[in-house]
Amino acid sequence: MKRRADLRGLARAARELHARLDESERVRTGVRLAVELIEGCDHAGVTVVRDGRVFTGAATDEVVVRGDALQYETGQGPCLQAVRDQKTVLSQDLTAETRWPAWSPRAAAELGTRSMLSVLIYDQHDAYGALNLYGDTVDGFDGQDIEVALALATQIAMSLAAGREIDQRGAAMVSRTTIGQAQGILMERLGISAEQAFDYLRRTSQQMNCKLALLAEELVRTRQLPTDRPDPGGGPGPARG
């Protein structure tokens, strides 16, 4: 029998989630921790919402994969309702459930699932999806299980938000570095200042209708100036090399 989660267990969960390097590792860690920490949970998964689509981002086993797929197929079920209604959804007996008539009887008969708990994964800015907990017994989830599930979902959301912010900062840093390298090439090739080189990139990107960072990346990669480039302006010296 699993030991109920305490504050130390949740603290460990937070450390593990934030230690993971990419988003897929974070959600996989989250579902593993759900089975470890939540007494009524026998199988766990995460439904991800992205660009108007829903899909399973992580699952502990085939029960979750099949149960989630059946929800997407029928268009109904607790995880979809949790995402649509933006609230926690609980069913303590799927054999008697009437909210999802196309899903519940099949989940009970084909998967042996008897209870289900879905909680939102969200922060103040974004809803990432839902943490879906499958139980093999009727009345599988009590009040403490729900509290732990909510706390774990919050930790998953925080780790995802932090990871995305780090990724965005990293991408911005790479762009700045590439732009600086492109400026250096232009300064050497055209004999212009750093300001003139940046203005060259900016105006060329506008003329070619492409992002400045992509133009800089292409320049660094090929070390060739754009064919239809505008005059750099500002009185550059003679081109070199």
C-alpha cells in the first residue's frame, strides 16, 4: 500500500520537476510522481493543450494511453471536461457515471478503470492541460488525494512555466549573439561602424520582408551579403577583402 504524501514528499516532487531539463521530461516526471504520491492513483497521464489541439504528453502505462485516446475519439470524458470547463473533475464510479455515456462504460469494461480524477495544470498566464489520474477501485480518491493532486499539478505548471521562460531567454540570447556576429562580418567587409552594421541589417530585413535574426543567421552561415542589399549609409569606408 502506498504511503500518503506529506510535505516532504511534495517538496521532493518540486525539486525533481524543476531539475528536469526539457518539457517532456517534466511531464513524464509529473505522472510518475502522481502514482508515487497519490494513494488512489494507479495510472497517470497529462493531457496537453497546444494550438487548439489536445494530446497525451506523458503516460505511465497503456491504460492511460488507451483511456485518453478513447476520450479524444468520443469527444467526451473527464480530462476533456476539465480542460473545457477549467475545473477539477472527479468520478468515483465510472460504472454508474452518466456524464460521458460514450466513454465511461468502455473505460470501465475495457480498461478496468473505476474512478477518475482530472485537475488543471495552469498558472496565472496559461493553461497547459490536465493531470489525469486513473484509479482501479470505486471511490478511489478522497479529499487528501485531491489536495495532493492539486498541489502536484501546481508544481508541474510552475516547472513548465519556468522552463519555457528559460527556453525563451536562451533563444533570445542566441539571436543576440548571432546578430552581433553578423554585425562583425559587415563591419569588416564594408568598413562600417557597429551602429551602421545594425542599421544595414534592420533595413535589409525590412526590404526582404524577413526577420532580422534570420537574416543575421544566414549571413553568419554563408558569410555572403544579401544580393539586394540597400546602401548601408552613413559614409562607410571602402569595402575590405
